[in-house]
Amino acid sequence: MTRRSRRRKLRRKLGAALALAAAGLLAAAVIWTLMLPAGGGAPRLVTVEPGQSVCEVACALDGAGLIRSANALVAAAYVSGKWRRIQAGRHELDPGMTPLEILDALCRGSRRAWRWITIPEGYTVRQIAAEVEEKRLAPAASFLTLAGRPEEFDVPFLLPHGSMEGYLFPDTYRIEANETPREIITQMLRRFGQVVWLGLFEGRPTCRGRSLQEIMILASLVEGEAQLEQERPLIAGVLMNRLRQGQRLECDATVQYALGERRRSRLTHEDLSIESAYNTYLHTGLPPGPICNPGEASIKAAMEPARVPFLYYVAKPDGSHIFSNTYAEHQAAIARLREDN
């Protein structure tokens, strides 16, 4: 064998050894990744749709922060043959589980029966009850009955008599199987306590001389009137100015609430004359209670209204408002909008 042949043979052996070492290192890295959990935190819900590939599932797990490497999980699924046994459905997975444990859990299927429900900002108690029933979590009638009995719930803040309107905090909730309407309401009140009572009010009964109930009523009006985030403090400022001057609030959202199931896209003069304590076109001051369940942004706006000179506003087609200092300016703004439309 010539010297050149020996060198070629040596290079081939060295290349093979290096390739084998690289493969070994890669395999070790994959195994190490599969043995380590992604981190900690609360259990998370992952939905596997029928027909989803193992690559899509792995990417979803990676996006949810449940695994460190989607590629490592895909490799393990194919090597073990478990990619064929992953079950469609909802899976409750803990970030403290290793990827191999997660893969096993996906093959077994979720043994927990629970659902998510999202309550949008501005929903009334009746709308929440309808959503709860729509999600098949509890009958709307049972939910409404309990929502009308605040005295039966033990909370650190003062609930108004006769209704929890305004205090069922809008958020996304995980509802366990067979959870009762009382437990669902308790969860919503607990969230209100965390975000509003402790987070914003810091456990104090008043904010700048105004009670929690007064703030929640004003926040519900802001929620009902404002569509743009930046206008919430402005609308709160206008409403506070009118309250200070003893003017009627003339807030359309309160009339809509008074109409109940007969809400309209556009109010008529007849609607504005409806006899109700919630009709702020007829009665001065705040209505007797919140008209919806406002979100955090509207509550903050009610706690700290913008200091503005405005006393009037009118809605534009895009959801924004024209603000005016005087009634004459307000009428001119209305006329301009009518001309434009």
C-alpha cells in the first residue's frame, strides 16, 4: 500500500470517527433536552386538533413554553413510534413535566374535564349568564338567581344589595367539570378582589373621597360610552364635570341598560323618555348601580378622570368622539356630523 493510499484510509477513518462523535454528541444533547423540564408555573391548556402533525403539536408546545426544543420532541416521537398515538383534544400540561412525560400525557389523553370561558369587558350580568349557559357550564337562570344574592358571598369589599352588576370581573376563566354557578361567581369575585380591590384600591374603602360603588358606577358608564382606549379618561372627565355642575349626565349607555332586552342600535326620542332610575336623561346624578361589568382600563379612568374643560361629547362613525366646552359648540359638532353623513 502506497503512502498516499494509507493517508486516504487514515482520513476516512478519522472522518468516520469525527462523524460518529458528532452523532453521539447530538444524540446526547437530544437526550439531555428530553430529560429537562422547560420551567415552572401553572398548568397550561394545549389543544391538539384532529389531523395535526407531530411537528405542529411540538411547535404549539414550544410556543406555550412547555418544552425547550420542538425538534427534540419530534425526534423522540418518531424514534419511539408515539407520534401515531398522540390523541386529539384538550390536554392539561405542567411546565414542570419533562418532554418525555409530556409526550406520554399526549398519548394517554387528558383526564381532566374543564373549559375556558372569556367574559368580554362591558358585559352585563345577563350577558355573562347567557355566555355561561352557551358554554354549557351552568343554566343562565341559576346563575342570575345567585348573582342577585350578593349577601350570600363572603368577600372583603362591599357588594351592593340585590345585584353583582359591575363586580363580576371580565377575564378568561378556567371552569372545572361540574363546577356550580356559585363556584363560577366566586371565581369572578375573587378576580375582582385581586385586580380592583387589592390592585387598584389597595384594600381601601374609598378613592379620593369616592366609594368603591361610585367608582364602579362611573367606570361602567365609561365602558359603555368609550370605544377608544385613549378616550376613556376624557369621557370620565366629562361625566365628572357634569356631576359637579349638577347637570344630567345624559348618557346613552344608561338608557340602553334601562331598555334591557329591547336595546337598540340607535336610540329614539321615545327611548330617551323611558321611566327608569337608570335613565340619566331624566334623573341627575349617577344611576343607582353599575350598568355593566367594566374592565381595568375603564376603572382606572373612573379613578383618575382627565382634567378637561369639556361638558359634552358626541360620537363619530369611527367610534371616536368630538368633545365640546359649551352647548352651542356641541350642537355645531352634531350638525357637522349630520352634514358629513
